[in-house]
Amino acid sequence: MQTVFLSQVQGILKPIAWVLGNILNAIYNFVELFGIENIALCIVLFTFVVKMLMLPLTIKQQKFTKLQSKMSPELTKIQQKYKGKKDEESLRRQQSETQAVYAKYGASPMGGCLPLLISLPIMFALYRVIYAIPAYVTDVGGLYGSIADKLQGISGYKNTLIDFITQNSLVLSQQSGCSSTVIDLSIYQDVPREYLIDLFSKFNPANWDAFFDVDLFSSIKEAAISINGSSMSVSEVVDKIVSVNGLFGLSILDRPEIKSISVVIPVLAVISQFIQGKLQSAVNANKKTNTDDPAQQTTKMMTTIMPIMSGAFCLMLPIGVGIYWIASAIFTIIQTLFINKYLDKVNVDEMLEKSKEKNIKRQEKLGVSYDNKMAEVAKTKGLNYNNSSEEYDNTSYKKNSNKKSKQAGADYKRSNVSYSSKSIAANANLLASKASAKKEEAKNTNSSENNENSES
């Protein structure tokens, strides 16, 4: 059974799909200037353009991967240190030390996920655009629309069309988020034009042959249609549609078959995505694989499983989707190679320093600023000055003499961090100071009263 989704994407993805649809339409109009009208080629060029637009996110992701390769040994040591400890104190310390490592390198635990979270809506919208090309590419939509207009001119076509859809296991559905609703054409007196375009856009050559084998529909086969100022018959328009959707004798609307040359599509999808996964999960040559690192093990497993899953999905989806996956993997491989070559020339220590500076600026925007002098002292002592000052003060406290340690003890929870006067942290600190002052005042009052009572 083949499901046909109707028209343009609706809902939250609509604005993104609209932008991507206009890019695809511009690409089709551009290659058409050279006498080339082919959706498969447009999908490849479309993938290249989208990949270039997402290049900043890709660079950010690979920079985080490089930083992570530096952080990973330290994070692994922390995991080993608290392995098997489930008490609240150990979990709190593990979380604190983990955050200290991220702060040390100016990174964020969400740093690797953020680019992915941003790119996911783009990917979902991109799939929907590829599934509904006639809804976004004006000239292609015009080809299907001209046949829909001729069909609507036939008296009593609706019931015959419904029978044809049932016999050929076609289903019209309206996509809404992750679910779809089947459209009942019998409720319409005249089938809406966009529904007919969506139906025709999923016809492969065999479907078109079956369509014109129906006596009622065969009457429009040689009817004249005006396309861009030139007169063509309906059968010639169908031939042009087949050509537009063709790829080396295959139709991008068909599903690949194991016993056909089309099986090369899922095979290439598996190979290209396997290479892509290997490149993206590659670690520095000096870094040894840690069998105890869950992240490495998960990455290794996904590198093997995902290409196989892609190949399986390619067998169930139109060839056009497989072409997109192959093109996407190839362009990602090329991007990864060039970005890695660029990052190899970048001094990692300089990159770390820039990352730290950005992290400090982010903290300052939240109302927290770090004392540079204290930071230098902490740095020379090998302490984490980006973390809370508790670790620094605690270390200082242990190294001081007994006399000084009492004074240090009073300052134990003081911070080398100052707060902006307008920040929430500053207000909280002010309230805490007032509460402490009141508590001290009450303590002194009680002590004075006790002294007076004892003298009495």
C-alpha cells in the first residue's frame, strides 16, 4: 500500500519547509535554464546547499568533539573514582567534579547536543519537502496540475477515481505532526485540485499505464494542454513527468527491489553512511579506546547499526529518499575531511583558551564575574578556577596554619566570585548577608542578657 501525503507541510515545520521549498524551487529553475529538468539532480544540489547552510553548526559540533577528546580521560577518571557509589554525597561530588572539568575546558555538557537539536527540525522539514516536491517546485506542480484540470472536466470521474485508488492500494492522508489522517474523497462533490496533484505525484510509470487503461480516463490521454505557451497532449505531459522523475532508467518514485539494479541505492546508502560514521566517531591518534567509556561504546555501536538501518529503510522508501541519504552522507564526508584538516592546523591550547574566555563571558552575562588575580593563583596551584570557589578555599584551608585556619574556617564558604548588582545572585547574596547579620545580632543580644543575669 502506498500512502500519499497532501500538499505542503503544516504545523511547526511549515516555516522551515517553506524556506527549503523555495530553495529547491530556485535550484530547479536554475538547472532548467540549461535544459535540464530532473528532480534527482535537484535533490543532490539541494542537499549540497542545505549542507553548506548548516556548515557553522557542523564546525561547532566537530570543535566540541575535539575538546571532548581532551576532556574524556579526565571524565573517565571521575567515573572510575565513583564507580559503584550510589550514595547522595558521592553522586553530588561526582556531578561537581564533572562540571569542574567542563568549566576547565570552557565547554558545556549540552555543547555537542545543541547543534543536533537545531538541525533536527531542519532534517524533518527537508524530508517532507522531498516527499511533496510538486507542492514546492512550481513548474513540476504545473505539470501535474494540468492533468488534474483535465480530469476534473470529466463528468462522474470521482467514483471511478475512488475505485482506481482502492484497486491500486493507494491511500490519501493528511500529515499532522507525527500522525496522519486518511482522507475520504467520497465526502467531496468535486475532488480538490491539490488532492489530485498529490495523488498523481506518487504515480510511477506502471501507475500511469493502469490509470489510462481505465476507459473513462483514457478519453483525456490525447487531449491538448498548454504548458508554458506550448501545446502538448496529456500523454506527452506524462512522458515529461516520467523523464523529470527518472534516474538512469529508474523512477525516483519507485521503491528499490533486491532483484533489480535499483538495489544499488540501499547498498550505496549503507556504504556511504558507514564511512561517514567512521569519520565522525574517529578519535585522535594519541587517544586510546577506553572500553569503560559508555559514550565511546555507544558511538561504536551506532556507527555499525545506523548504516544497516538506513539500508533497510531505503528498501521501504522511494528511491528519491535514498538519493538524498547518499548525497547527504557524501557531502558530510567531504565536510568532515576539510574541517578536520582545518582543525588540525589550529593549536588545541589556543582553542581551549578561547573556549574558556567564551565560558567566562557567558557566566558574566548571568551576573557572575571572576577575580582575575584569584584565578591566576588558582591556576598556578593547579586548581580549577572556573569551578565554584569552594574547592579553592577548601584547599587553602587545609594548607594554612592552625591559627590561620580558624580565620580561614570563617571564610570557608566565601567565594572569590563577585556578582553584578542587578543579578539574581547578587540579590540572593544580599538577603543571605542580612539574615546572617540578624542572626549575629540576636546572638550578641542573648549573650549580653545572660551576662546581666549572671551579674545579678
